Amino acid sequence: MFSLTLNFATSQETNTDSSYVQFSGIVVTQDSLRPLSYCTVIDKVTKRGTISDFFGYFSFVAKANDTIKFSSIGFKSAEFVIPDTLTTDKYSLIQVMFEDTIVLKTTTIYPWPSKEQFAKAFVETKIPNDDYQRALNNLSRAQLQDRMAFTPMDGALNFKWQQQQIQSKLYYAGQYPPNQLLNPLAWVKFIEAWKRGDFKKK
């Protein structure tokens, strides 16, 4: 009890200037009124200040008529003057910060160290075909045949082939399957494939 009384008496003796104010408040954004964390709050007269915490709250000692500056990256700076007509030594404020949109000039970085090399590279650049022409080249009959001849069957094709064999056995279950040796259509296909050279080693 003695310690508390002594501290109170000391504070009364040191705080003789009634112009000191416990200045506190919350900094929020203008669009959503959400707390603005780590906003810089500076007294322009005494060059003292603080920063708002994670919840946008700040508090420090200032004087009446002092100009308080609020600044944060991505927001316009704002100033507030503490009024000199206060009847108490405390003042609270809700400071609204407006977003600041900065449009920078477009900067183009070139890989050529000089204008001469750029001009040479520009003249000698081969213009690629458009998407339609590239699609036609990829779908040409020669490329499709090469891919079909040298591309092995993947898991999906192997599974499909196996299912077809099982389905064929189930279809002829209980009877003899047809003999393709006497089928004239099968012989026609065989002769055509032989003339095309499908049975030659590649």
C-alpha cells in the first residue's frame, strides 16, 4: 500500500504539464474496416512515435496541438492534429487509411547489349508457324504412321486387347470358332497387306 501511494505521488509531481495526452487508437483500412497491422505512427513535433500492433492498436504519449502522421506501405499517408480543447489527459482515435495505387512505368529488359545486335537478331529471327499450321504438321499422315509403327502399346491398349480376347472367347463359348483360313475377305486383306509391305522388317 505504501509503494502504490509513493508511486502515485511521484507521478503527480512529475506530470505537472497538463498538455500531455495519452494518445491511443486503432488504425483500420477504408475498404473493409479491418485492422491495419504495423502502421507507423509518428509525432512530427517530437519525432517520437510507435507502430500499431497486429490488431491495429497503438498508444503513446503526445501533446495537444501535435501533428500525428500515419504511414504504411500501400496506403496514403494521413495526418491528425490533437485538439487543444481536451478536458482529460486521454484521447482515442479511429484512423482510416486509404489504399494508394502506384502505377509504375513498363520496363522491358532485352538480352542484347547493343542496338546493333538487337537489329541483327530481329532481322534474322525465324517467324514460327501459327498454331493451325503446327497442328497440320503434327497430324500429317507420314508422322502418324511413324508414331504408330514405333510407339509401343501402353497399359490402356494392352488392357483393351486383353478384354477383346476374353470377349471373343465368351462369344464362341460352347462352339467352334470360325476358321479364317477359308474366309475370302480375310485373304483379300492379307494380299493387300502383303502388297503394301506390312510384313517387311523395319
